[in-house]
Amino acid sequence: MTTTHLNTFASATNATDAATVLPDQQGTIEAKTQSAQGIFLHAGWRTAGTWLWSRLRALDSVNAFYEPLSTLVGELTSADIPDIRPSYNSGHPPLNSAYYEEYRPLLQASARGVQGYRRSFAADRFGEQPDSEFPALQTYLNSLCETSAGQGKIAVLKFCRSQGRAPWLKAAFPDVMHVGILRNPASQFASGWLLRQQWRNAFFVAAPFRVLGFQQNEPIVRQVIAECGVKLPPVAPTSYDTYAAACDQYAQTVEGSDAWRAFIALWMLCVWRTLKSADLVVDSDLLGQSPDYAAELGARFRASTGLMPDLSATRDLVGEAKRNVRRMSAIDGRVLRPINSAALKFLFKQLDKADPLQADIAETVRKKVALANEIADEWRYY
């Protein structure tokens, strides 16, 4: 199997699907061969995006920036950087350098934070057109790319807050390779739910409420909230920090099915925005199941950027999710299928049926939801 036959939207359950050609997507990738000036990794929380970023970061020719939109970037000092490393329960890979080491040259001399960063960047956006903040965001991200180029390196930026803005970023950074990271929603949700269950860390359960609530005035966000029956915290989203705190508190006690409604609504919305914009989609489920897929994905990076990351020794995330079903509690997976059907209904309403690429996206998402149904069917409200 050659790299030109690698399906960017490969099925999570069948490695042979990676032999399918998507002509429109293939042409986009071939046009970028050896010309990409950087890589933007558009990931959701708990999708193995940090693992992929770490594999690219291991290359000497890469300058890898972690979570450039996180509020933490606005609070950094040089003394803070060495202490910000993976916790033992994060599930992140071991790192030779602290997460934010690459930001050191960009720290402000007389204040906390990285030059050009604004706290407002942390809130994802889902408007059809760039907002008034976007020029400042573009300037900030461009500074990260230019800093890397000045060091003779390729910038790799790993986001967890960019999926709604992926179309904007694709248009603003046409010379960058835009990579979407896709994981089935049951595995992704379980990864965050278990952190709340075992460690009282509700950050990832709160995240969908925070993003949807803060952007609920956007028509497409209101639509997915209505389709999935999402119950937002009973607090007006005034300032970002105030609303984030309310969502964190809400997520500590929210019912499992309500947490799932918010999660699958945001998952579907983000997947739709990301897959439409991505030059390459990395299936983190399939990575751990198919060494051939991992090898060819590495070759695809090389063809587009000249970089050849080692993507071997990947965890089988689907296998882990299936083994962990008995650990899940306070949520009954059997009641989630109608919610998932509603989320798919939302997606199908967005489709241009005359566009074959969008039809392929829909089929890929349908397979991911089917896999999620299979996994979640074993969850019980113990």
C-alpha cells in the first residue's frame, strides 16, 4: 500500500479501509508536498493529541508549542516552566522537556505571559466569519511560526481550543499543514469521566458546558444544543472566568447522561468544523490497532512536511476503552443511543449532499458513533 492510497478518514474498526482513495483530499495533500511551513494539530481534549505532538517534538527540526491558546500561556514566568510536567494520572507520555519550554524566548520581560497572548483566545469560536479578535490571534500564532523559522525549525502547534476556528485558521495559514485528530466519542468521554470519578478532576466534564455555553448565541451552537437536549448551567455567561468557574462547579455533580449530551454535542460540532478544514485526519483509534496505518501516516507527514515522526508503540485506545467499561459508573450507556442519533441528525443537516468529501466525512463520523455505541452499551449506573 502506498502513501497516496492512505485514507485520511480511515475507519476506526477496519484497517483495510485505509486503502480507500479520497480524490479531493488526496489532491489537497499532494499540493502541499514538501511545502508546509508548519503543522497545526487541531485536537479535542483526551484525543491523544499530546502523544502525537510529543512524537513530532522529538524531532530535532521541530519547535513544538503546547496548547498556545490555554490561559496558562498568559500566566507563565520563566521560573514556572520547569515544574509544568505530566502528572501521574494525566495519561500523557513522558516528556524530556517541560510542556511549555519552547515559549521561554517569547516571555514578556516585565509581566507574566507570552508576548501577544490574550486571555480571550482561550474561548473557542464557532462563527462563520472571523471575529474582531482574530487579527490579534493570527498575529500571535504567526509570531510562534516566525520564531521557529528564525531557529531554522518547523513550528508544530498542538491545540485543544481551535476546532471551532479551524476554518478561519485554514484560510489565514494556507502554508501550514492542518491536522485533525479524531477519536471515537465513547473512549474520549470515558477518559475525562474517569478522572472526575477517581480524582475529582471535573475539568474535562466541564469543558463542553463551558464552550457551548459561552458560544450559545451562535446559530450553529444553538442548533446542536437543541438537537442534543443539552442542559447548560443556570448561570448567564458573562465573563469567561466567571462562567468557567460555574461550569466547573456544575460538572462536579452533573448526571452522567446530561454530561454526555453536552459532550456529544460539542464533539459533533467540532468534528464537523475540523474535518472540513483538515489536510490530514489522524485516527487515534486506528493508530493503536494497525502498525501499517501508523507507518503510512508517518510517511504522509514526511511527504507533506519533510518530517518523519516515529508513530510506533502506540497504545490501543479502543482496547483500553473496552477493558475499562466496568470502571465506568454513574452513567448508563444504554440510554445514550437516542442522544447519539440526535447528534448525527444535527450533522446530516449541515451536509452539502452534492459534495462527495462531505459524504465521506459523514460516513466516517457515523462509524465512530457506531463504535461509541458498542463501547458505551456496557456502561452501567453502579
